[in-house]
Amino acid sequence: MCALGVQYGMGPDSLAQRTARLDSLLAERPALSAVWHVRVAVQLTAGARYLVVANAANLLGVTAESLRPLVVPEPQPPDST
């Protein structure tokens, strides 16, 4: 192998070094999640409709806004059978 290949990380131990570096970078990366936990300031009213506005950013820093309706169901009467 020429010295040029070693200079650019193509030596015999470069694969192990790159694998170790990749493993360390992946360990620093936060786990991906599709679950959101929401804390509200007041108790939600049964039968009411709310508009939930959420801003989110991905790992690259790209942000987006989401508008979703939230309908709180009315409580069901107890079953009398």
C-alpha cells in the first residue's frame, strides 16, 4: 500500500478506528421517538374541543409546526346491566 492510502485513512487499522468513531457518534445521538407527552395548565373540559399547536425539530434542526384538533370525550354513564 502506498503512503497516500495511509494518509487518507485507508491503512490496515483504519476500519477499526472508523468503526470505533462511528460507534461513539451513534452513542451520543438521542434516541428517536414518536411519543409526545403534553402537560396542560388547566383541566380539560369534557366534551370540549381544543386546537393543539406543536413545534418540533428533527436531528438536522429542521423545524415544523403541527396543528391538530383534540376532542375530549364525554364521560360514559355507568353500565346498569
